[in-house]
Amino acid sequence: MNTSVVVGDDGVARCGWSAGDSEYRRYHDEEWGRPLRNDQLLFEKLCLEGFQAGLSWITILRRRPAFRAAFADFDVAAVAAFTDADIERLLGDERIIRHRGKITATISNARTTLALDESLTELIWSFAPPARTEPLRDLAAVPAITPESTALSRALRARGYRFVGPTTMYALMQSSGLVDDHVAGCHRSGD
């Protein structure tokens, strides 16, 4: 049985990974793969993808409201101004992922973002691959990394970003619409 596309109880065909949870379905239908060209929202996704490393994405989605509250809605200037006291506050916040390295990387990444010569949107989107002419046939065809995600990772690391490996950057490319990985048969494929 092909589970790459699953028809939900609402009669809508979706990528199979989104079938098990209502928050996944909402994320799939409303966010994942939609082109995002907004520095603050891209910064949020960059940070959340970094927090996701080693965890499931649903864990991050469920905690996203808490992350937004804890990190000043991912306002870059506000996060860049966080102090050691903020780090301690965040380490004590049970609503988020309390990983010192990821917390300090988020603050450092905000400072790096402020120092960019171009906008974060321009930087990230400069690594967008050419659009696919055909949708992927199934979930097995979805790559974990690509030459573009590897190049984006290198470019970000060269500027001082952390928790931006090639796999994490491919997930960012998927979530921010740089690539369309909705599989053939999904109601969002090709939109």
C-alpha cells in the first residue's frame, strides 16, 4: 500500500507524513511549502529548524507558541539583545526545548542576522533551486539534503550561523517554499 498520499476524514488527499496529527495537517495545508519572504518569519523558521535537530518536527510545532513567547516573537533585534540572564530564564522554561547550545545559537544567529549585508530573505532565497517541472512521485523520492541545501549551510556557517547543517537547511527550504516536496496526488502538489 502506498502511504505517500493519504486521504483524510475530510476527503482531502495530503502527503502521508501529515496524516497522523491535526497540527501536522494544519501545518501541511497552510504553511509547508508556501513561499515565505519575510525576514522575521524566516528567522523564526531558521531557529525552530535548529531546535528540531534530533527531535521530531511535531514536538516543535506543539511548542511553537511557547517558543514565540520565550523568544520575543523571534524579533531579530530583541533576540540579539538577550543577555546571560535571558539564557538562564530560557534554560528554566519547561515549555521550550532547554538546550543551552541551541538557545545560545539562536541569540548568536540573531546577532549575525543583524550584521548581514543583505536581508535574510535575499540570502536564503539566493540558494533556491530551479522549480520542479513534475511533482515527486512518492515520499521515498524526497531528499534529505541537496547541493543547494549544502551550499546554503556553508554560506550561513561562513557568516557565523550555528545549527544550520545541510539537512536542517533542506527542511527550512521545504517549510519556506524554496522547494515543493508535496507528492503527486496531494491537494497541494504544484500549487
